Amino acid sequence: MECSLKLHACFFYSVRQLSSLPIPHQRRRTIHGFVLPQFSIAIRHQPRPQHHRSHFRTTKMPYAPKIGDHVDTLDTPSMIVDLDLMETNIATLMSRLLPTGLYIRPHLKTTKSATLAQRLVAAGAKGGCVAKLSEAEVMCAKGISDLLITCEIIGAVKVARLIELWRSYPSIRIVVDSEEGAKGINDAIAASGASQDDKIITLLDLDVGLHRTGIQPGPPALALAKAIAELPHLELVGVQGYEGHLQHVHGFEERKKACLESMAILTSTADALRQAGHVISVVTTGGTGTAEFCASVPGVTEVQPGSFLFMDTDYRNAIGSTYSNSLTILSTVLSVQGPRIVTIDAGLKSLTTDSGLAECKEKGYKYGVLGDEHGSLEWEEGGKELKVGDRVEMVPSHIDPTINLHDVYYAHRKGVVEEIWSVDARGKVQ
């Protein structure tokens, strides 16, 4: 009884304030002389907040630059393209390569833009290349379907995606460098209910010195070609050999000599395949740094330059001024950190560093990385002083991954935005 009384007392004192609330027609209940409270829940209507219609009418739309704006009005960091320089780059490449009779199949892994792909086709290019299947999906959906996917397609998930894309766009081409990879694609096509006549256009990927992908020349290449020929759903039409290790070799003669050696491996393998009875009509190779050398080699049928539209400091330092740096990252000075050093709003999320540091378009400044969102610019005594709010243009060191960090290009002529292009395949790395 004593324990029970203590328990009820504790309960009483913990709720005694609630028990004192006025409750209409309350009937008091007791236990051992203690009055128990009665509870009622009053649900009171809470009026909904009234939003003034004028609030919605006056709210501004999100930041959205438009054609006709000056680049000085763009928020930063922004990726901007000088149209005069870019168009000159395109004209220069086409004037040098089209007369050779080769197909120009630009590598769209650089621009990741269907609009720019269409512009290149209009200038004389034949379709394009993409590195990844997901890039091909984007380009096909936007009307660019004459594509070579230059990386191997491996794995059940990726092969299934390939077959789905190929059924809608049978002009796409693939490369293989292993019997396992070739058989995986063939068997998946067969399992999908394809007819005997359904074949995917296939190139043999050959290692010409990069040692990244590609079958070795000689007997291994011949054996793989024989295996491909026996697969009912792969049609072997050519060879690819990318000399990526030579694109940034400094020195014209050194780069040319090394390139011609790689081309000898590629074309001699193509000849050996023909002698073995294979129909080899496509020999594709080259990049911005070697395309002209490749074009001079008998037997090469197409080249794959990509960076020439925009360039970067790495290419410029290697091959000179044949093409101009037409793309820059516009940035703003955020803070002055001392004599001759400032902080800008372009860091690792705006400029990549795998090929060295970016450079300021205006000479005399040295760039440094201060983190994801920040970079520094330092200059020698006597240099032009930068102040908070000043704008600077940064030239990327490696154009391809830098573009992949941004959503749009702002293409301007003499500072006035003429076009805005989406980076359609941004983040498409599968």
C-alpha cells in the first residue's frame, strides 16, 4: 500500500498543473484520496499563412544569361569561347586535312556537345568519335549517329545498353581487343533474338605504342581477327590504332618521327589482315598533335582530332600556335592576400590540374590552387595590380576534363554572347 501511494503521488505531482486546467462538466475521480486529472485535447484551427499574390509576381527568375549579354555580366566561374578563334581553328584543320581525301572523324569526348558536333559535320567532318557508350547515347538522341565508340564495351550491363542503342542506330561502330569482349557482344546480340543478318560494325583495336588498350600487332592481331570473323553478329571492317602517347611530344621532328613509326605498325597490320582474307576498309587513328602526320601515310583512311577547337596549354606548349586557345574560364578576384597576390574563384572544381596548372590569359601572372573553389594569382613587382572584383580569363591545361566540369559554354564575339551551348554529355563516363 505504501508503494502504491508513492506511485500515485508521483503521478499526481507530475500532472497537477494539467489537472488544474478548466474542463467543462469535469467529473473528478480519486484514488486513495488523490484527485486524478481528466484530459481533453482541444484542436484549434491554425489559420494558414496568407501569401500575398504580389510576392509571387515580383519574385525574380533564377540567374539565366542570354544571347546579347556582354561577358562582363556573366557570373563566375564561367566557361567562355571566343567564336572568332574557334572558327579559325576549324577552318585551319579542315583546309589542311580535307584535301588529303581522308575522313575527319572528330573526337567528341572533348566538346561533349551535340551542337558543336553538328557544326563540325557542316564544316566537312564525317560523324564523330566518342570515348564512352553513354556519350554515344546522348549524341544519337540529338541526331549524331555516325559514331565510332573508341573504348571497349565490356560487361553484361554495358553490352545490353550497347545492343539497345545499336538496334535504333545501326550505324554506330565499336572496337574490340579481345576474344572475350567480342564473344560477349556477339552472344548478347544472338540472345536478343537477332537474325543471322544482324551484324554490328566492328574495328580491331591495335596497340601502336600507347599500351592502354589494343591487341598486339602480328600473330595476336591476326588470331583475334580470325576469331571475330567466325562470330555471326560482328562485321570486321577495319582497325584502330591511337598513338595517344605522342600527342604532346615536344619538337616537331621528334613527334613526326615517332608518329610515323606507330603508323607503320598500324598500316602493316592492316595489310597483313587483308592478306589473310579480311576486308579492311577503315584505318582510323590520330589526334590533334599528330593528325597531319597520320594523313600523310598511305593506307590511313580517317583521323580523330578533338582538342583543336579549343586547345589548352599542354597542347600549345607541344605543337605551337597552329591552333589558338579559344576557350577560357572567366574568373573573379575575391580577395587581396598581400602585395602582388590575390585569390580568384576558380579552383579544382573549375580547372583541372592533371596536365599542370592553368595559366592566366594575360601574361605575367602565376596561378596556384587553393582548393576546390579558390585559386591564387601572383605577379612580379611592376606587374599590373589586380583588385577585388577584377575579371581574369584562365586558359585550361587539359581541355577535355575541364569542359566536363561545366554545364554550358558561353560563345561570344568581341565580348558579346552570340550562342549558349549545353555540355550535353557532361558526366557521361560509363
